[in-house]
Amino acid sequence: MKRVLRCAALLVTIGGAIASAQENHEAAGDPMIGWKIANFVILVVGLGYLIAKTLPQFFRARTESIQKGIAEAQQLKRDAEKRAAEMDARLNALGAEIEKFRVEARAEMEHESARIREETGKQIEKLQRQAEYEIESAGKAARRDLKKYAAELALELAEKRIRSRLDAAAEAGLVDGFIQDLSRPGQGQGSRN
């Protein structure tokens, strides 16, 4: 309805312009002015019809294309914002994960440090026991060597004393006594015990 009214208003305007041009040209004496005006009116009506027929579709298609582009741009914007939000969430989670790894690493290092201290303490105790055992063994060996040396010294000293006190007569008496002890069967053994 609006389109028809617009076309009518356009035709009335064109008709008024043609009428005024015809009056001006008739006064100038141009006999073909009527045909020129009619030709111009036909041209204007034909162009108006083509414009009225094609321009609304063109503008509608162009509007739809623009609206579709806007909708796609808005969708891309929403997608980009969603991806940005996901990346922010990942970054925040990454920060939390890094802190979690730090805490776990710190706890693991403390646990490992405690284990190493305990193991070192055990090794120190083991070395102390081994050192005590070696010291005790070395002490026993030294006491044994000392007793052996003392016994050898005592034997040498006793031998020297006996040799210094023993003369040929005493030695002969000892040998005779020994032989007599051997000649008595069964008594020599009993007298020694």
C-alpha cells in the first residue's frame, strides 16, 4: 500500500515537472516537445518500475547479508571470549598446579632429608659399633701380645735366675731326682698331680 502511494506521488511530481516544462517549451516553439516529454515519462516510469522492483530486493539481500555478517561476528566474538575465559581458567589452574607441585616437592624434599638423616644416623651408629669392636679386638690382641711378651720375659728372667743359682752339683741333683721319679712306676705321675 505504501509502495503504491509512493509511486503515485512520484508520478504526480513527474507529471507536474513535465507539464511545466511543456509550457516553457511550447512558448519557445518546439513542436516535438510533447513526444519528448512522453518519451521522458516512459523512461522515468520504466526506471522507477525497475528501481522499485529490484532495489528493495537488493537492499533486503544486502541487509540480510550485513545482519548475517553481524551475527557471525557476534558469534565469533562470543567464541573468542569463551576461549579467552577457558585460557584464563587454564592459567589460573596452572598457577594452582604449580603451587601444588611446589608444596609436594618441598614435602618430598623434607621427607627425603629426614630419610637421609636417619640413614646417616644408622651408618654412624654402625661405624661406631664397628670402631668399638675393632678397638676392643685391638685391645684384646694387645693384651694377649702383652701377656705373651710378659710370659716370655718372665721365662727369660726365670731361666736367668735358675741358671745363676744352678751350679753343676745342683743340676746333677735335679737330674738324679728326675731319673728316680721316672724309675718308680705309677708314682711319678701321682706325685706331679
